[in-house]
Amino acid sequence: MGNKCVLVVDDEQRMRKLVKDFLQTNDFEVLEAEDGEKALEIFEKEKNKINIILLDVMMPKLDGWSVLRQIRQESKVPIIMLTARGEEQDELFGFELGVDEYISKPFSPKILVARVEAILKRTGQDEKQILEYGGIEIDTEGRTVKVDGKLIELSLREYELLTFLAENKNIALSRDKILNNVWNYDYYGDSRTIDSHVKKIRHKLGKKGKYIQTIRGIGYKFEIK
């Protein structure tokens, strides 16, 4: 499964770099925005990917409150406000708008990462429900698959096989490993059943079917090139 994704919104470049470096060290993927308008632009494009937002209050073009209001109109993604203010009234105002937590500047980057991980665990956002792989979207809650935004029909076994391959992208998987993980038992029949399922999946994925590569003498690998 891909790294957890954080959108960091702050007009101070040094602050964004500091936060980004610590998050990346802890296996987070980081998107950056230097103002409120850019934050909304990135969120609209990547909202199925973003797990949590770190949002500064005082910014040019659109302040943090305005960004928060607009995001809350369509999403419950966890949001941590980064603020130099310590006024109780401001914090109460933020919670009314839907802030999940406040962190006052200056702060310890290690504490910030710990807070982010705690909120993701609490809200269940550490397990992304929509996985994106080069134009293929896998909704793990709805158990559906879209290719370039278009829903495709997969059988339950085809869905489970594609998901297993995608979640282990860039790893060569043997047929035995695939059978034991997707079919959930030791399969004593003909392993060519995997080949037939892969053939059907490739056909349904269209041009994206090339992501599923045959590894001669081993099995298959999901790789985006």
C-alpha cells in the first residue's frame, strides 16, 4: 500500500521544508501549498489521495479559516491547524468549523509527526479507502475499480487479484504466493487459473493492462512505467 499522504499548507518555505523532511523520514508522502488558493487547487485534484492536512492560519490570498470552510463543505479529511496564535477564542472558532487539532508554533517536528499519526489512527485514515495507481483507482471500501474515472466490472476474484498485485507493486510475485493470498488456501489444481484471471483483468483495464507484467518462470508483477 502506498505511503500516507499529507498536504502541508504554509506560506513560509522554511517551515514547509522542515515539516516535509520529518514527515518523509517517517514514510509520509508530502504535497505542498504556499497559499490558500493553491491549497484548494491541490486538494480538488488530489482529494482521493490526501489523508490529512496541516493548515496554517495566517496566509496570503486565502487564510486558513477560508480554506477550512471550503474543504469542510465536501470532505471530512482530518485537518490540523498550525498557528502562532494562542488565543482560546480562536481555537474554539476553529473547532466549530471542524478543526481536528491545533498545534502552536514553534513546535517540535517529532511531536507534529506523532500527532499526525495519532489522528490518522483515530480516524481510520491510515488505511486509505481509495488507492490510486497510474490512473487505476481501487476503492477498498466499496470494492470497485475505476480506470481513468470510468467504472469497470470485475468479478470478486478479479478484484481481489488486481488489488493484491497493486498493493505489492514492483514486487515479483510467484503463482504460489498469489494463490495462497488471493484464493486463501493451498491450491492443488492447475495454476493456470491465475493466468486466465490475469488475461481477463488486462482486457478490462485496456491500455492500463500493461501494468501487469508476466515474469517468466515466476509469476506476475504490477509495475507502472
